[in-house]
Amino acid sequence: MDLLVAGAGPAGAATAIRAALAGLSVVVVEPRSAPIDKACGEGIAHSAADYLTRLGVELTGRPFHGIRYLDAVHQVDARFRAGPGLGVRRTTLHQALTDRLAELGVPVLRTRVGPIIQNSTSVTAAGHTARYLAAADGLHSPIRRQLGLARHPAAADGLHTSIRRQLGLARPDRSTRLSSPASEVRRGLRQHFFVSPWTDLVEVYWSQLGEAYVTPVAEDLVGVAILTSARGSFESHLDAFPALKRRLHDARPAGAVMGAGPLRQRVRGRVAGRVLLVGDAAGYVDALTGEGIAVALRTSAELVECVRKDRPEDYEAAWRRVSWECRFLTGSLLWARNRPLLAPRIVPAAALLPGVYATIVNRLS
């Protein structure tokens, strides 16, 4: 076998599909049953949607044509020039990727990776031996920790058993709302609402607490993702976005609130012998610019090329090359967001310089 892929999320599935199309033999290991849901913004940039189409992944969703920033006073729109993005339910995206894996005859094994053993020619995990292993096992990657590639592994320890408690979801309390100091880690909460989208843009509401992203994902459904370092229930966080709360006043929630975080994940490197990290497992800055899937797809293509050429040593530089612009822009915006003097000026600056704002949005899309 050429490639064993750990994880069947967007990064892992796209890596496996790309590998199969390149003529490599590939097997995917994923303990969860499809479709897999996740707390995310669910907006796919035009470049990412186009790439998935070229992989043969058939997507259904709601097109969006730009990004709107709003605060209590200002509103500024940036429309896409290259083409629309696509709002897609995470479960819909995962099912489409799973269907494409099945079309290509890529086996998906319902098991865990477990211990990894490797030598100079192969790597063995989950009872299978391959030339390479692509670790696409998510934001809090156990493989990353197992190989000693996480800079701060303790930040993720215990997350899966305590995420609801950490995010304040166990006992929602409308009165629970804390300030959002820059030193705290950022997390995300997501909730869907049955309501017709009121715009063809993804809206980003800014407040002192954080940001709220509204993505149209169907004709009668929007997803609302809140990014913040404050703790509290989803409902209590909505109080920080009064204009959005008014929009959702009569809307019925669709499904449960989901949480994810901490978002920032620092990584020592993306290569350990014959194991290569991809997607969120390879490191994550923040969801502030919504480019996680796009970066995952671009870097997965580089991973497959390195495997095809039998040059894993090239992957780290390739990963940095194709992700640097997104990392730079996201890091810069997050830096400003975490400065008390600068944060309130982000949306006014975008409104004052709409051309600059539109250029940045189109670079990311």
C-alpha cells in the first residue's frame, strides 16, 4: 500500500481521493460513522469548491457572493470577483466526500489508528502497513501528540471529555457572560436556525465578546458560529450581537449547539519520518478568516505529490509555501483583534478602506 490516511474528514478524505486519482493505493482509517458533524462556519471559498468539483465531489448547498462585516455602527461588503463560495452543511460535505471515496473504491476502515511503528521504508498502524501515513485526525490530533509534534499538547488534553463544561453548555445560563481578555484561548460554538437567508453574503458580526458568522446553507437554513474566548451558553453569547439576535428572534433552532476548541494549535513540524500531518492536525491559527478547508485542500495536494515522488522531506516547505498567505493574514487580523485599542477599529477601518478590505477578502477566497 502506498498511503494510509488517518481521518475521513475533509482533509483526510480529500487526501485519499487525490491519492487514488494519482494512481496510488490508499486506505482510510476512521472510527466514526458517516456523516461526521463538526462545529464550523460551513462556508467553502470559491477556490475550495472548485477544487472539490475537480476531484469529482458533488456538492449541494447555498451560494454566497461575498463577506459582510458589521459592528454596532458600521457595515461594509466585499463581493467575490472570481465566483461564489458555497454554504454547505458539514454533514452534507462529509457525505459527498464519503460517496466519492466509495466511487473510487477507497476502503474506509472503522477502527482507530492506535500505536504507530515505522522504519526507513514503511509505517504500520491500525494493523496495516503502508509506505506513508497521512495524519488528518483533526484539531487535537492524537497522532501529533503521539509523535511529539505538538508544542503545547496539554492544551488539548481532556478536551473531548470536557468541551461542553469548558464552553458553558452543560447548564445554559442567560446571565453568564464574561469579558474576553486576549490572553484566553478562543473557542467556537455553532447553532443552525430555520430561517430564510436574508442576504447572499456571509455576515460577520463583531463585538467586544468576539465574532458571529452567519452562513446561508440552504433555502430555509442558516448556520451561526460564534468565536470567542469568553465562556457561557450560545444563547447568552447572542446578547453581544443585538442586531443578529433581532434577526433570529422568531427563528426556530435546528439541532443542538456544537462546540470546538481551543482553536490555536502550534506544531513543531509536519513530518515525522514517514508520517505527514495535514488539515487541522498540521496546525491551526484561528477560524477568523474561514479558510481552514481551502488550506487543507491545497496542502493535501502537496502531500500526495510528495508521496508520489517519494520525497517526504519536501512536504514541510511545500506546506509552508501554499499556506503562508492565509496564515499571515489570519495571524495579522487575530493580532489586531487581541489588542484592546485596535479591535474596535477593525470594522471602521474596513468601512473607511473598502477597496483594501475587498482585496483581502478576494485574496483569501
